[in-house]
Amino acid sequence: MSWLWAIIVGLVLGLIAKAIIPGKQQIPLWLTVIFGILGSIVGNSVARGLGVDETRGIDWFRHLFQLIGAVVIVGVGDMLWTSRKGTRERA
């Protein structure tokens, strides 16, 4: 069941990250989910390293770090994807 939650959280974080990043991203949905999962893992690691991964109530800092990780990974991943595919739109 934890894999299902990882996929759901990855999808949600990836889509939120794509909405935050300005412009249109060229990465497909499956890659957005993978990048969202990776962002969640990175955010959890940062929160654990700072000692804010387990708090009473909702772990707002952990969720914030997960979202920041997803935004960074989706942004970098999109740049790598478009440079590899050669589909970057020119303005």
C-alpha cells in the first residue's frame, strides 16, 4: 500500500510543481509522477536532516520541503528532457 501512496503523492506534487513553474513543461505525465516521487523523497530527507520530519499534528515543514524538492526536480528534469528531445520552444 505504501507504493500506491508514493505514486499518488508523486502525482499530486508533480502536478503542483508543474503549476508553480512558469511556462509550459514538456515532460510527460509518467515522468512528472516519477519526479514528484523523487521530490518527496528529497524533501523527506531534508526534513529528517533538519529534525522537523516528525511533529505533532500536520507536518507542514516536511510537506513544504517535499514541494520544494518536487519543483526543483521537475524544473531540472524538464530542462534535461527538452534538451535531449530538442523540443524546447523558442520565444
